[in-house]
Amino acid sequence: MSALRKQRGFVIFAVMAIVALLVAVLAAWYLINIPDRPLDPGITDALQRDHDSVPPQDNLFFALLAFDSTNAEDLSRQGQAIYAAYLARRAADPNSRVTFDNAMAVARQAFVGNPGGLCGARGKPEDCVERAVTHPEGLRKLITDNRLFVEHYDGVAAFRRLQNPVQITVNSQLAPWWLFMLGKRLFLTDIVLQVGAGHVDQTVARLGSDIAFTRRLLAQPDLLLIDKMILAASLIDSLEVVSDLVRTQPLSDSQYAQLSTALAPLTDDERSLAGPLTRDFDGFAALIRDLKNPKKARGPVSSSPSEGSVVAGDLPLHFIKYNPTLNAQWRVLTDKIALSRGSCTNFLSGAAAFKSHRAATLGGIFYNPIGNMLSGIEAPTGIEYMQSMCDLDGIIRIVELELQARQQHVNDEQLAQFALNGGTRYANPFTGQPMHVDGARKTIDFQPLALRDRVFLPWPLAAAPSGVPAPP
């Protein structure tokens, strides 16, 4: 019995020791997560930066808000009124369901017809020029019934700046880009109809001007990621029509040259995601702020949101530290920005190295574990957008190569060698190697990295019309 009591006493002691150790570890874990840390330099300035440096009358954003308005008044002024009403209603009731669409009464134009018949359809070789030449009636009706959108798209081409003034949160309103893209597709349809009418000069001029307009906006420094991707998609729509025009119509040397000028390689500003990724960081900061301060979720970003952050009775919030979470994400952000500004030929290795940011560390488990987990989940965001910008660069190279091949009367048998001789200017943007030309299918191809871009390739490639002699 004495031995049994001793054994029982040892078991009780061991259990109590384990419980005491567990309590000590949990208490230490809790205490470790009490202190906060200062924000890294630059974060406070980035979060408090206003995004209204572009004069409203010069900012395309406001015209987008009124893009479908039937009011003949200036679109920019109408958009500014809509935005002011939106801000006023949000200030009066932060919990209201106000949007740009319902902020104030606006008579809006609905699209008439089937938009699937417009030029600029995604994911298939464009054949709009051929349809406009052989069966223009349906396209003409779409333009006639929706002339307002065409006129509005023509009108916004005068804008040279774009900046979204909204402070980004998880509930932020986005600009109605779908209306802009609807206008863009109607615009492309309208200019393609000019080919059928024999006005190729006007088509080339309007295409060149539209590409310049789109690229000017693409280079703006304070875009959102959605803005950047919409403009990149808009540029690809134009490139598809250029390619279709070159495949189906013989152009003059001056027309080829005019289009070729518009297809210069992407500039650093056009491809960079520095601004969009920084704006995306605003949204991440707002998410963490709202988790820490749910009662202030709709309030402005504070420079020290960690003060009074632990909500009574909500223990998990103790393990989300606002400043350290933002610090971790900011350091990842600087690496992503550097990757977006670098050469596409360095992207594959850079993206592979970037994945290591997701690896959990021992210190990250003990201090700010939930915040570090959220930062790790957010860290890969943006890679697919960088992929899209390099894919866009590759598509521009293809269309420029297509122009040069057609201008120099390269026939089908010479296409592969012509691409091979093009050097880095027409190379695969990721590898620097020549793109693959399939002479039998008359296509050119490289492996795009963004899933959304794989529908465009292989790209149909124009060759000289039959009967045109090759250069000696």
C-alpha cells in the first residue's frame, strides 16, 4: 500500500508539474505578446498619404463614375458631383450601403444588344475586321444603338492622368471599369467598321492614338492593382485588333510605321507595380486595423492603431500585433516592388526566391503568431500581376514582330527564321530565347505565366499574302 501511495503521489506530482509548465509557457507566451514594436520607417507616411494630387478635372477617375450618364454635361463634373455625394452620405452614416451608383440620382444609359458580338472578345483570335468587311450590318446596329458609349470613350481619350482618391479598405468602392471596357469594345468595333468602308488610314490613326492613350494611363504612378490590370487588358484588346488588321489588310509603309511606333517595348513605368502594390498595402493595413479595432472598422487609419487594441474577452486579438504585422508585410512589399521593376528575364528566379517569405520562423510562432500567419497568406499577392505585365510585354513583341514580317514581305517558310533573327527585341520575355513559330499553323508562341493570359496563345501570325515576292 505504501508503494502504491508513493506511485500515486508521483503521478499526481508529474501531472501537476506538467500543468504548471504548460501554464508557465502559456503565460510566457501571453506576456511575450504584450509589448508592441514601432513601425518601420516609411509605413506611417505611406498610410497617411492622400491620393488626390491630380486635379479633378484632369483625373479620368471622375469621368468613369458618370461614364453611362445620359446628361450632356461634362462627364468629369458629373463624376465629381457623384463622388462628393458618396463621401457626404458615407460621413453621415458610415454603415450605409451607399455606392457610386446610388449616391445620387443619375439618368444612366443601358447597353442595347448582345455585347458578345463586339470586337475585343477575349480568349480567341480576333476576326472582327473580316466580319466588318463581309457582314457589317450587325456591328453597325450595335454602334448605332449604343452611340453614347462610343462618344464617351472618344471623349475620355483626352485625359492624361488617373488616380483613385479613395482610401483603400476591405469595403472600398471601385471605379466602374466594366463601363469603360464596354465603351472600349464599342470603340474598337466602330473603328474596324471604317476598314470595311475603305477608311484604313483613319483606322490606323485611331488605333495608334488609342494605344498611346492606354499606355499613358498604364504608366500612372498611383493606380490600384485592378486599375493596372484593366488597362493592361484594354491594351491587349487593341493589340488583337492591330494583329487582325495586319493579317487581313495590306497596309502602306507609313501605316506600318505608325502602328510600329505605338508598339515600343513597355517602359519601366508602364510595367512597374510599385504604386499598385503600395496601394494594396493600404488595404492590408486596413484589414489588420479592423481586426484589432472592430468598433472602429470604418474609421480613418490611425498612426498608432495598436493603442488599446486588445478587445476584452477576445483573447486571439492579443496575438495580432498591428505594427509588427505591417512591418513584416512592408519588408515583403519592398522585395515585390524590386521584382516588379526588374527585367522579366530575372522574374522566374526572383519569384522562386520570393516564396521563401512564406516560411514560418520560430520567433514568428511565439511573437505575433496570428499576425505573421496573415502576413504570410498575403505575401504572395501580386505575383500573378507581375506575371501579367511580363506576358503583356511578350504580346507586344509578337504584334511588333508581326508588323515587321508583313512590312518586309516575309513568307510562311521564312517566319521561323525571321523570328530567330529578331534577337532579344522579339524574344520570349522570360527566357530571352526566340519564341516558337509553328509554320503549319501560322502561330507564334511563348509560355505565359499568368493563367489569365494563356487563352491568348498561341497567337495567330501574319505572313505576306500569297503572290507577294520575298525580299532578295
